[in-house]
Amino acid sequence: MKNNKSILVLISAIIFSLNANGSEITCSGKVAALGYHANNQFMIQLDSMNAPVFFCNPDSQFTVSGTSYITGPETCKTMYSTFLAAQMSGKVITSLYFDGDQVPSSCNGWAAWSSANIRHFLLKP
């Protein structure tokens, strides 16, 4: 009987930890907007998204709740430069993976002033 209780507690803890994790979504499209907002955060919006999203800080490590991924300042600057080049050239970002608690279920469902980690992106020629 005691083992059954232990197993039930373990299963409950696993289920709770799964629900505590943030969401993830993959969006694609052309860069519709790049922005900067104090306190030192960059924002991106693809044409498939309804709102820009904070994705990094060029001065310090950027983290969001719901994921363990971290974006360092040098990576932030490189991503911003890549997104700016994609915007200027009209290239399509085929896969932009977002992670975190504020990630919606669809690319056009972002709340205003959301933050998310960019785990991966793919830009094809």
C-alpha cells in the first residue's frame, strides 16, 4: 500500500512538472518588424505573427520562464544582424522556434509585450 502511494506521488510530480514547462511554437515568414525597447531588449515580428516579441538583450543573458534556454549577448547581436539582413533582402525565415511560458498556440496569437526564447531558426537562400 505504501509503495502505491509513493508511485502516485511520483506520477503526480511528473505530471505537474510537465505542466509547469512553457510552450513552444514554430513560425515562418518574412521579418515584418524589428524593434528595440528599454531596458535593452530586441523584438521581432514575422509577417505570420500578430505582434512583435522580445527575444534577447544585447548587454546580458536573456532568459524567460518556462524554458531553460539562455541567449547570450553576442548571440543576441548576431541574431539581430541576421534578422536585419533577412528583412532588408526579403528572405523568408522558414523555421523560427520560440519557447517559454508566454508562447501562444498559434503564430498570430501573441499577447502584446510577450517575451520568448528563440531556440533555433533556419533561413534558406
